[in-house]
Amino acid sequence: MIELQNVHKAFGRNQVLKGIDIEVARGESLVVIGGSGTGKSVLIKCILGLVAPDAGRITVDGHDALTAERTAFLARFGMLFQGGALFDSLPVWQNVAFRLLQGRGKRPRDAARDTAIGKLRRVGLKPEVADLMPAELSGGMQKRVGLARAIADDPEIIFFDEPTAGLDPIMSGVINALIREIVDEMGATAITITHDMRSVREIAHKVAMLHGGVIRWHGPVDRIETSGDPYLDQFIHGRADGPIESVR
Amino acid sequence: MSAGAAGQQQQRRRQGSAALRALAALGRATRHLLAAIGHFSRYALLTLMHMLRGPFYLRELGAQLYAIGYLSLPVVGLTALFTGGALALQIYAGGVRFNAEAVVPSIVAIGMVRELGPVMAGLMVAARVASSIAAEIGTMKVTEQLDALVTLSTDPMKYLTVPRVAAATLAVPVLVGVGDAIGIFGGYMVGITRLGFSEVAYLRNTVDFLEFWDVASGLVKGAAFGFIVALTGCYCGMQSGRGAQGVGRATKTAVVASAVMILAANYLLTELFFSA
């Protein structure tokens, strides 16, 4: 279980997180929604320890995110970054197998390559893609390679940062379906950050809305239409008028 | 108080506050400079500590030796060739004034191996390598590749900084050695084709007056310059701001800072090795 208690984070005078309290159960898929600049990415970076919170506590199965042994802690996670964040200097298969090629669980190159090709197949890419460089791939293919890298070592927890940003509706649907299938088949805990309401409906078990530095609403995905929360209503229907200022 | 006296008092107050503002700006700039020196020194220390502790990424080290060492050979070689030739012409033109033309080969050799070889190689590598390292790591930062490395249980310091710094520290002395030889060859070509030296006399003068420490000191300088160049490139890349402008600024800072540090280190090392 991932548990955040009263997490605060500021960058200079900009107080981004003002006391986040949330729990994500094992095997649950939580989607975090909220306007741009509300701190959604900061939230998952805090969980991963990429950003240190100013106050509060983050635990994963009881282990403190800040004090846990880093390598073992991070080995439990997979992450799909918004822009893919593929390593430009490495071919696709080495990107996917990156974790398998170093560290404690290092595997022989041939075995790592086979695993990478298997994961590429899992996300709908042909083995020929394995030897291409990331710059040779389309945006949708890069996202799939990023997804393959995120699941390469069968992590227990997967984070998806804007998985459908910049993709056309068909490719967005493909990525959403892949995420749902993979999370279900692996039994992984997932936290997804998105603005895309189609992704929310296809991926989420639960939804949390971040606004004003706190979790404004949190509940099962089938209750978002009937929540009665004016902030959530405005956001999910994309209305310009409402309590959320359109000029931020 | 008369209107004139009040005006003078106000003017004095304005001058006083302008002086205070200037002093405050100077204080801020000094504080920023000292903070930057502190951060950089800490980064250098951390790099040295990581160089002694595994894991070591030997494949990355090999790739960087190729990129920093082998691919810098043409630019270092060409620079050394022209510098050696120009040095021979200058020394000859100066030596003629007091009948000391015969010193051209030995001064070219000593000047190349002690000073111009390492400094020119260092500056060329700074222009070519510090900029590319800063741009590469800066872009990796902007595109979240550094964060991706961390999530894949890989320390960017070990994976990116250590192989680059180690490769540059090993490769630049080799480049200096090659540059020295090519620079001396440049002087030799100018000496025998333009200045009337015989091949044998030129080579004998070159070899006879060159000592082991002349060459070794230049190679040590090369290692120090390689360390400075790669470290500065990595540091500036890691500190890069957001967007294209941030990466551009990091690249420019890496080149300027490493060039200045090379020249300063060159003076300090020359003092250390050759002071009377």
C-alpha cells in the first residue's frame, strides 16, 4: 500500500502541495486529475524520491520513501514518463532492458534482449523495432517503448505520467487499453496522472482530484459523474465557468 | 532650511542610496560566485569519491574514450600542426635579432610539450567536448532522462559523470602526446622548407634539448585539463535550466568556464613544476 500523510512541497514561494493525504491499496489503479501546474507530477516524484517533500510522510508497504534503501526501493517501481524519456544514445531494446543490463539483477545481454523483445511484443511493437534508435520512432511508438521499459522487470508499482499526451485519439485508446490490460494481468498497483477524461474512465479504479495543493475529491471512478463536487464537475466536463479559475 | 540646502541633502541621500545599492549588488554577485565555487567543488569531490567506488560502467567508459579521445584527434592534430609551424616562424623571426636562429628546434619542442601542446589540446577539447557533454546532459535533464535513470535504479553521477570524467582524464594526455608530436612536426616542416634548416640538424636539436620532465609535465597538465573539461561539462549539464534557452546557457557556461579554468590551472601547474 502507498500512503501519503500531510505531504507538503514548495518551490521557492510557490507552495505546490499543501497537505496531501491519500492511500492507494495494493493492486488498485488510481488516476490523479487536476489542472496544469497543480502539482500532479510533483506528487509522484515525491513518492519516487526524485523530489524531497518539505513535510509529511510517504510510505510504501510501511517503508519510508526517503529512508528506504534506494536501489531495492526503486526496483519495485516502473514509470512511464510524459515524453517517454527514452535514452537517445541507446537503441530501443537497450532502453527497454536498461534495468536488466545493470545492477544487482544484471542478466546476460542475450537474455535481456530476448526479454526486451518480449515486452515490445506485449505493447504491440514488432521485433524489428528493437534495433532502431528512439529518434527513429513516432510519438506513439515512443510511448509504447516507454511502457515496455516501465514493465520490463515486472514491477509491483507502475506510474504513468500523462500517458496519452500528444497522441491522436486512436493511439490514445490503444495506450489506455494496454495500460489497463497490463495493470490487470500483472496485478500491479498503478498511479496515473492525466488530463484525458477518456483515460480516466478506461484506466481508473479510483480517481483523486488535486486542486489548490490538496486532494479535493477522492472516490471510485463510477462516482465522478454524481460526486456533487463543483470543482470535479467543472473539470470532468471541461467547463470554462465554475469555481476553478480559467486564468491561472 | 533653505530650498537649496534641502535639495543638496536630498541629492546626498540619493547618492548614498545608489552607493548602497551598488554595494549590495556586489555583495550578491560575490555570494553567488562563492556559492557556485562551493557547489562545483562539492561536485568534484563527489565525482572523485564515485570514481573509487563501483559500480563501474565500463561500456560507457569505452564509448566516452572513443567520443572524447579518438574523435578529438583531427581537431587537436590540425591545431598542433599550425601552432608548431607558426611557433617556428616566430622564434626564428625573434632569434634572428640576436643571431640565435639555431634555437628554433629546441624552443619549438620545449614550447610545444610544456605549454602549447597541453593548453591547445585542452582548449580544443573544451570547445568540442565540454559543450557537447553539457548539451547532452542538459537535454537529458530537460527531457526527464535523468529522472528516468534514477527510477531505473541508476545513479546519474555514476552512469554519466564518472565515465566522462575518467575518459577525458585518460584521453587528453594521449591527445597532448599526439599533439606534441604533430606540433613538433609542423615546426620541422617549416624549419626545413622555409627557414633553411637541414633535416638532421633540426631533429638532433629537437631531441638533444628535450628532457623527460618536459614531456611528462605536459602530459600531467593534459590529465588535469581533461578532468576539468569533462567535470565542467557534466556539472553545467546537470545544473541546466529549463528549455532550449537553459541548455544553451549551460553549454556556453561550460565552454567559457572550462577554458578559463584550463588557463588558470595551467599557470598554477607551471608554477608548481617549473618555478625557480
